[in-house]
Amino acid sequence: MQRILILMLFVCTSSVEAQLKAKIFIDNDFYKGLEYNDSLAMLLDIKEIQSQWINDGYLYAGLDSIMGDSRDVLVYLHRGDQAKVVLDNKETKMVIADLERTLNTYNNNGYPFASIYLDSIQINNGSLHAKTVVDPGPSIVYDSAYFFQSLTTNKSYIFKLLDIVPGEDFNERDYRRLGDKVNRSSFLTLNRETDLSFTNKKAKVFLDLTESTSSSFQGVIGIQQVPSGQTSLVGNVQLDIRNLFKSGREFFLDWERFAEESQRLSLVYKHPFIFDSRLSPSFGFLLLKQDTTFITRSIHIGAETFVSAKAELSFSYSRTVGSLLSNDLETIRSSGLADFGRSLYSLSLEKGRDRDLNQLKDIVSWQADISAGNKEINRNANLPAEYYDTITFSTNFYQFKGMFAYQKTVLKRQSFFHSLSFGAMVNDELLNNELFRIGGLTTVRGFNEKEFFVREFLLSRAEFRSYFEEGSFAYLFYDQFIYRNQQNQDNPFGIGIGFALATSSGQFTFALAMGRSEFQHVSFSAVKAHFGYISRF
């Protein structure tokens, strides 16, 4: 500032009528000689030089002195050393990313109006150091949401599902993902983009949601051949309630007769957000009876929580007990059966639901499951002691399962659907009556239900669908199955055609399938027919 005043004083005392000659010195070294019409023009030129130097990093640049008369002057400028900014391009990006993380932390913890500004700049040893200050702004919490349409589902369940619980800190990241979070439910649909207002340090969310019928009752009838060569009717009944008592609770019942004197019963109940927490406990029971050979019972206790907008993480404990029904030693020995008890602890991660599997749209879903525990072999009083001579009674048990499914629209009304699933059991004393059961309409079409006993498998199900209206389509399918068990390994496949017809109250399905394996040839006499009807309510 003092140097500028010196220059201004010189301007005021100089004559504006004569041509002004100036010699410019920079840090005492002659730079060049210039001529100006008047001293004001010289002042403007010197300021321009100083501004350019500052922009180039010479933060100490300025005017030292002016000597001479009104016709000839000597101008001494000081440029000094260039300030060295310590950040290169990579470091600059890191600093910017760090500032963004700081701002996002505030935005996602109740401070959506937080800002960062530059407080001061210091130069130490030729390096530039900047000090920033965070202004968090007002603290914002969620207020009650406004629903454009009347809903019967419990509002507290919706708040928990969407992570917009009244009284909790506003979270900008969660708010931006509301559209994805609605898809956590199979019976809620978001019709348009959400809106938001802030009043008295509270955030109110505006939601246009509609409820749909997602619960279903499903019946399936199949025709298959029995070892005697005759045909037999098999069937499956499923009751799937997705919004029990309008509170988001789920109940699932699955009963299946998959062979003569063989059946399976599965019951599952899920209670969402117990005690106003983010945890949803589940309870399950499974019973499987294989003709007059063995019976297996299993109980399941678990808890699920959402770890992202669409992904759900679950922890569970299951106890499985297998009991022999037959006393025929030869049958039991040849089949590799025994009484057993098994305890497993499981961790599962799932993304996506099956709500859109029969609609013409692109979908992606996957699931991964890993289990570990121990298994013990129980002695059966009806079997001789020597049967257990080569058996290890207590062993470690590991199980792995996974699934990936997607649907891609390939033409205007056509799509390609594909699912890939796998499973593996690792145990030194693996029994046939605890293996995976594969085969039938929901796994490998063209074979009897639960026909294959497998310890390791890879299953691919591919369908080319042609939609003629929403929810109604005809399809061609190809199922490829690769498996291994204690006795053998094989790669059977199933091919066929089918269609699904949407009705006012549900969906009718029909499929014809043929399969080929090591024990079955492709033949029209071995065609499997499956009829099904899904009623939604």
C-alpha cells in the first residue's frame, strides 16, 4: 500500500503535458525502457505488471521506488521469489476429495446446509498454506411425511423402511435413494420423484406412494412317472403373505408332494423392525419326508437388516435333525444314510426381490450365503454297531450357496431371462439324507421334483420370453445342470416351452419340459407337464 501511495504522489506532482520516459528495473536489474503519454498511463502499466506477477505466484511483487523528474524517471520494481504451492495435481484432487467427504459427513448427519469457506492464507518458507472453516448451519431432523394418497399400511413401518423416521437426523444420502428404498417392499410403488421442504429446522418428505396386491396363493400340479412305470400326480401349494396385518410382516407356507409318500413343508415368519430397531427377526421350520426311508426336520432363527438402499444382510442359526424311518440295513448302507444332528451359523447378503420377474423390464438380483458349524452322527438302536465302525461321529460342516439373475429387454416386446445358481457342501461324513434336493419346475425342468441328491451343483436357467401384454408371455427355456454327489457326477439338461397368462386376480402358468441325464433319455413319453395358478390379493 505504501508503494502505491508513493506512485500516486508522483503522478500528482508530474506534468501531464510532456512525454514521459521511464527506465524499468526489476530487482535492481535493468528490464527495459518505455515511453508514456503521461504518468497515469505509467501507473496503470505498473499495476498490470504487478497483477500478472501475483497471478503467477510472485505474491511479494510490488513497487520499491520512483526517482527522477517529470520528463525522465527510474522505476524500481520488486518481484521476489515465486511462492511454491505444495500441491500437485494428484494432491489437489486428494484435498478436494477430503473437503467433499467432510461436507458429506455433515450433510448425512443432520446438517444439509453445511458449507466450507476459506478463512486465511499464510506463506511460510515459500509455501502457501490455506485455512478452511466449516459452517455446519442449522441442525435438521425429519418431520412426519406427507402422503399424496391414502395408505392402509402402518406409517411407522414405511418410515423405517425408507429411513425417514421422525425425530432422527436428516440424511441427504438416504433421501436421494428413496426411490431405490421403496423397492425393498414388494407392495409399495413410488409414482413420481419425491419432494422435500424445510420448516423450523425440520424436513418434511412428500411421497406419492400406492399399494399393490403382492400376497399370493399358488397351486401347481405336475405329472410324472413313478418307478413302476405308471404316472403320478405331484403338487405344490404356496401361501405368501407380504403385508400381514398391514404392518409389513411376512408369512410364507410351502407344502409340496414331490413323490409317492414323499412331501415337504416349509413355514417362515418375518417380523420387520422389532422394537423400533433396524433389525427384522425371522423364524422358520422345515420338514422333509422321503417315502419310508428318512425324515428331516429343521428350525431356523435369524435377523435381517438393510446395509444399503437395496442390499439386505442376514445372520441366522439353524438346527437340523435327520432320522431314519427304515430298518432295512442294505437299503440304508447302499444309500449312505444315517441319523444325524447339525448346527449351522449363516451369513447371507441379498440384493433385489422377485416382484418384477414376470414384467417386461430390466432387472438384476443376486444372493450369496455362507454357513459353518458342526455335525454329529447319532447311533440308531435298530442298526448293528459295526455299521458305525468307519464313521467319524463329530465333524465340521461348511455350506456355500449363491444366485445371480437378470432380465434384459432385447426387442420391443421380447426379453432374455437368465439365472445362475450354485451350491456346495463340505463335510467328511456327508450323508445322502442331508444333500441338496434339485429337480422339477423351480430348478431343472424336465425331471421329477427333488429327483437329484447332490453335494455340489451349478444350475443355469435361460428363457427367451415374448410378451403379448403386461404379465403375459410365451417362452422357450433351456436348463443346464452340472452336479456331483458321492456316487457319480453328471450334466443333465432340460428344454421346453411354456406360457404365462395374467388374469384379473392372478396368473396362470403352463410348461412342457423334456430332460436328458445319465439315467434318462430325451423322449416324448417322458415329457413333464406343469400347471400352475397364482392368485394375488
